[in-house]
Amino acid sequence: MEFNIYGYKCKKCGQVHYPFRTTCKKCGHFIFEDKAEKYELVPLSKKGKLLTWTRLRSLPGDFEVPELLFGIVQLDDGNRLTGQLDIAAPKTGMKVAGVVRVVRREGYNEHKGIVFESA
Amino acid sequence: MREVFCVGIGITSFTRLEYPLAEIAAYPGMMALKDSGLSKVDQLYVANMGAGRTNHQTGLASAVLDQLSLAPAWAETIENGPASGASAIKTGFMAIASGMCDTVMVIGAERMREVNDLEATECVATLTHPQAEWIYGITLPSMAGMFARMYMDKYGVTPRHLGMVAVKNHDNAMDNFYAHLHERITLEGIIDSPEAATNNPIVADPLRFYDCCPVSDGAACVILASGDAAKKTGKPRIRLAGVGQATDTLAVHDRKDPTDLLSTRGAAAQAFKMAGLKPSQIDVAELHDAFTILEIANSEEAGFFKKGEGHIALEKGETRIGGSLPINPSGGLKAKGHPVGATGVGQAHEIVLQLRGEAEKRQVKGAKRGFTCNFGGFGNNVVCLAFTKEK
């Protein structure tokens, strides 16, 4: 099964938000006011360009790996995402494609997020 | 709005302190009472970020107030992440400016070394966006690493520039008894020599060990007073002349240009406007250098240098003691230390000391106007303060 990261599209002005916010950052529309419709969920593109990245060697306790890589990606649809990278030698500006899978296990909880690979 | 003055200051060493948090917090309060000659205050604000998690203590202000036997004065704890300290000073300013209080004691305190450094970093990482950032394992050093890379790509900042910030601030801290790190470092040792990779390993590429502040315990205190109350103390008239605060998106990727720190820009502009000052009139500044890149970026956003030129001013030595604008004479967060809740109050403590002319070996000669920038989250909530020496 393929998972997606969903953006929250304002029903009034069309601005897509990720992460979720209760009030549209563009037009000020209160997303919770439309009780029947709420917001429109739109799957975000998983392809884009790497804006910046880092290799972290000092990790939180939930991760039993020697290092983790993170990046901010400018998606093809104009939105942006922060995610993990599964790329040995990342370069700013490189093309990447994401997969949504479990990125963190915290006790019995599993958190799904996006991991980018070179495209 | 009434004028607000700083009449008493106190500080502990920023280091590992093996005392209960409320005692650590009360110590500089005691020093500041002694300094000001006051025996009671109308209100106590205690700035702290992580006591509930790292020290199993909440309602810290009540505990500190009791330590100092200041009952029945008012007391509240203020939490605004790493900007808690300056936020508490801002709140104290409002209490006096509004006429509600005549004297306010502001203490910032943190005891992060009760847990190990990784757990402390994890506690601070709870500042990031829970769904869009935290789940990935992102910590504040990772945020700063990604920010630094963008800054380097855009403005030509190099690892050497970052190293220069570290060397300068470590040098300054040598003359600060209360600083966490009394360790002189050189560019050769941390950047240029073959041993540099061992001495200065990667933490969050491109940031290395010496680009990151230590995890510190510590506390600092500033007592604020109205004009009349300040006159009675007979202390040098150091006025808290400007206060500014601005916020930005929680997720860093959500910002139009993630290399812009609009919160610092806005907070600094407000503080300067209220004080009736221009950045060029400031003699000494304490800027939030939790990571070396932030000293450069904040020096630009506060208006001291043009955007993208902070590293050039650093290169020329303008930010050293003796330069045109000494930044972080105390050693900054980088070398003085960063007990998160105490940091903003510690910055104000240094500026009051400098304006009084009591900073000894690290004194900026003739300093009359000072500035602090206390940076919360990764730039989502920044508080700036401007201080002036009055006759």
C-alpha cells in the first residue's frame, strides 16, 4: 500500500497548508468554520528538489542508528516538506523522490513520515 | 507608560550545578536583592523551560519565591522556550510600565544537567513541530545545520567564519568568571590542522562540536523598578528603554525564505523604535549564538550589518571587544553557556554590567547603550531588549 502526505487546502482561497493549521495563512479563513466541508485534503507531490540538508550524529534516544540525515525539499507542486533522507552523499539542489513509511518508533507508537531518496 | 530601570543584578556560574533547581534560581535573586538594597519586591517572574520534564518540578516561581521568603508577593513562571528569559523581562517591564508594580524580580533558571546531554537536547527538541519535524528525529542542532547550509550557499559564509565566532566567544569567556567554558581555542585546532576532524567532530553537518553551545545549568536575575523606586536605591540608572517581540511559523520549511529570520528583524525594529535608537548607536550587544551561525544571522537581522555581510564584519574583527560593535563580550551562549530559561536574563545581566562599567577585563570602554537578542524555538519567537545608561 502506498501512503501519502496530505496538505490541507483552504476551501476559500485554495492555499495548501502543511503542516495543518486552523486558520488559513493567506486569507485568514477559519478552516473549522466549514463544519460540513472542513478543508480539502490534497496529496502532496513526493518529488522535488533538495533545498538544504544536514547529517545528525547526535541522535534522540528513539533512534538506534549512528546517524540520520534530514532535508527540506521544494516539491514540484510548490509546497515544501521536511523529511528524512536515505541518500549517502546528498547535494543541495539534487532531485529527490519520497516514500512515506515509519520514521520513528516511540515505545509502542509508530510515526509515519516521508523519507527522500535520490531520483 | 512609566519608565523602567534595572536596579539589581545577580548570576550563578553557568556550568554543572549539583543543587536543587529552586536553590540555583534563588541564589542570583539573593545577590540582586543585596545589589539593589531592596528586601522585598511586588512581583517575581521565573523564566524556565524544562523543569517539568527534566527536574520533575512545576510551579517553579512559587518554590523560588518561598526560597527567598518573599511571600506574599505575586509570582509566576514564564515559559517561552529558549527565549523564556527575555520574555520574563518583557513581562516585568509591562508590570512596571503599566503601574501595576513598582519592583519586579526577574529570574531565569534552568538545571539541564540533571539529565544527560542527549536527553537535554531531546527536551529542547520538543520545540519543533510535532508532526512535521519532531517525528523525524529533528533536534535544534539539526535545524541549525540545515539553516547554516542554506546560509553558506546563499551568502558565502564558510566553516572558517563559523570557527571565528567560536574562537572570539571562547576568548571573551576566558575573562568571565561565570562562563561555562574556560577553554581557549584556535582556528588551527578546530578547522585547519589534520587533528581538527578529531578535535571538532560533526554534530549536524556543516555544524561541528565547537559550533554548538554547551548544555548548562545556571540562573541569572535582574530586578526592575519604576523611576521613583529606582531613585531610592541609588544605583546607576540603567534604563530598559526598548522591548520588542516578533513571531514566525513553527515549521521552518513553512517560511517564505527560510534564511530570513523575520522574528529577529521585527523584534529588533520594535525595541529600537521604543528606545528611540538606531542600530548604529549601540555600543555592545549580546546575541543568541546557540549555534555560531546564529550570531552572524542575528547580527544582520537586528540591523547591525547588511543581510549577508555579518560574516565580513566578523572577519574584520568589528565584533570583537575593541571593534566597532562588540558582540557577546560575556562569551555568549557558545562559551558562557546556555541554561535555556536563564539565557535571556543572563544576557541582560551582562549588558547592565557593561553599562555600569563593572565588566572588568571584558569591559567595552564607554558603553552607554546595549542590546540583547534572545531567540526562541528555531526563530519562531524572538524577544529583543535595548538598554541605555541615563544620567
